[in-house]
Amino acid sequence: MTTCRTIRYRLHPHTQEKAIRLHGLSEACRVTWNHFVGKLRDDCRFYGQCNPRFFNTGKLFVIWRKHYAIWLQDYSMAIVRLSLKPIETGYKKFYEGKGGLPKFKGQYDHVPSFPLGSGLFKLTGKSLHIQRIGQVGLVGNNPYPDSKPVSGTVKYEAGHWYAYIVHEVKVTASPAPIKEVGIDRNVGQVTLSDGTRYDMPKQDRLEARKRQYQRMMSRRRAGSRKQGIRPSNRYLKAKQLHARTQQKIVQARTNWCHHVSKEIAGKYNVVYMEDLNTAGMTASAKGTAKQPGKNVKAKAGLNRSILSSAWGKLEQCLSYKSNVIKVPAPYTSQKCNECGHTEKDNRKTQADFACVSCGYSGNADHNAALNILAFGNGAAARGGGETTRPVKREMDAGVPH
Ligand SMILES: [Zn+2]
């Protein structure tokens, strides 16, 4: 059985000429994209219909490149043509009512990128060969030595070039004795049912720096596409600093998720997790003009810390290393794991759990993780109070002030 794994490599163009070629290729893809998105919109407006199929746009692109957009002949035809493929998927989604029409890509507000189809690139240990560009230096680790690179994307993120290469990996499922664990996800940490606790790295300094750059951006000329004002160079500089800081935060968080998930998957092969409704939990408390909400600022802070806790990322990392089963687990934070008594008073403080019925006491997160494990392996019948209401998070859960 084979699955796909995406590996990110850092690219080093080494010479300025190659760096310019990479920028040129992504610009060619952007201009081509805008040309065809505009053309399809015009077709719809004048003829009442358009053909967004890649078969059609790809064919038109070849003619356009041959006779009109001569400068595109400097770049690989197949790569630029391939960049039109998402238009078809975008239109398909639009007709299914799942999204808007494909948008134009602005010069200053898009991530420069181009796709790599099979046969258009060659990956060796130290370099990536891109059609019509040549060898580009590459740094990165492929943990799957027997894998086969099939496709990918090259992106220019926060001032650096990266290649996201999809590898086809062979997986061999070995039958092993079932070892189960329950995981309670919290703001900034996760707790296992065996009592292990993993804390996320604190990123206060980077967050503060990010806010500083945000203020910097707000002081500078952001530009406006409607009024035809381009952003100032000082603004673009601040924007890149901001992006680079954000990238650092995300990288540290992703790294943590991979480390923790690897450790968990090494010990357990079945993982139970709370089925969290993150979108519902992070809804704004703002309310309406007639009925303004309460504690709007505190809720916004909680939302931010929930979203930055990377619950989804950890689940994603675990899902391919182990077997993740999501269980609906209401009142996990209030229910006693020993006797099943569910009451708000069980939680004396945020950290401690003390059952008012049987006297069991312990760490609140550990208790919640044990509840999730119990829900997972079907031993939930012991306790009562099972409803499908979403889990309520306490407002004082690590809200930054
Ligand atoms: Zn109890």
C-alpha cells in the first residue's frame, strides 16, 4: 500500500540569475492565471457561458503563448500551463456552491509560486532540477529513502524559496497488540491518560515582535488596488519582517507537533481525541449592535490562544503516524473518572479536580484524558450525564492579559 507524504525543502538558487529566473517563472504563472481568469469571466459576461476545463484553457494557453505573449516562451510551457489547472477545480467548487470564483492574483498580495508536475522536475540528493531553469541547490531531509517524488509546488515564503515535494511512500501495516490512550487538548498543552503532559513552547517574545511589526505596517503606506496606489517599499519591508516572524512561530509549533506526535505514536497505536468543534468554540463574542456580547476582549484572547494551540495540526500529525479516533466527549472536564459523577463543583480550580461525590482528587487535565479514553473504549456506560452538548471551555484558561 502506498500513501503520499509532503516534504518541504529549502531551495538555494546560488546565483542571482537563477533567483531572477525563479521569480520570473512564478510571475509568468501569475500573469497567465490572471489572463485566463479574466477571459473566463468575460466569456461568462458576454456569452453567458465559459469553459473552465483545463483541456480548454491549456489549449488556448499554447496558442496565446505562441502568437501573443511571446515573453512567456522564455519559460517552461508545461509548468506555466499546469498552473492553470486549479481554475478548473475552482469553478467546479463554485458550481457545487462550496466557494467563490477563482480570484485574480495581485502583484503585492499573493505568494509567488509555481507547480511541478511529474516529469517536469528531477530530485537528487543535493539539488532540484526544474525544467528551463536548471539545477537549484536544495537543503532538506527526506525520512523516506525508498520514496518516489511525484509532484510538488515551489513557493517564495517570507523571503526564501521552498519546494514542497509530494513523495509516494510505501507503508507496511504491522499487526500489533492494541494500546490505547486518551488525549485531552488544552490551551497551550496536551495531557495523556497516562499522566504525561506536553507543554507547547512559549512564544511570547516572537508574538510581541510580531505585534511590533504589525504596528510598523499600520504606520506605513499599505497601498490600495482600488485607488491604484502601490504599497511603499517601507511597507513591503515591514510586511516581510512580519511574515518571517509569523513563519518562525508556525515552524516552532509544527516542530513541536511532530515531536509530540512521534512520541505518542511510538507508545500507542490507538489514540482517542475529543471531537472538538473549533469553529464553534472560537466564534466571536461580539454579538450584535442591539445585543452587545459580554467579555468580548477576553473571549477574543481565548480564541487567539485556542487557535494558536495547533489542535488541528497535532491531530493531523498523529493521524498518519497512529490511528486517531475522535469521540464525542461532553463534560470531560467536569465528570469524575472514578464514579462518573458530573458536577461543576468538581472543578475547584482550573488545575485541580476533586469529586464531591466520592472524594477522588487529582489533576483536572489527567482526569479529562482518562474520561476521553473511557468514552473511547466503550466503558462510558458507567457514568451518567451524557448529552451531545459541546464542551464548555473556561474563560480563565490561559487568557493573555
Ligand atoms: Zn467521583
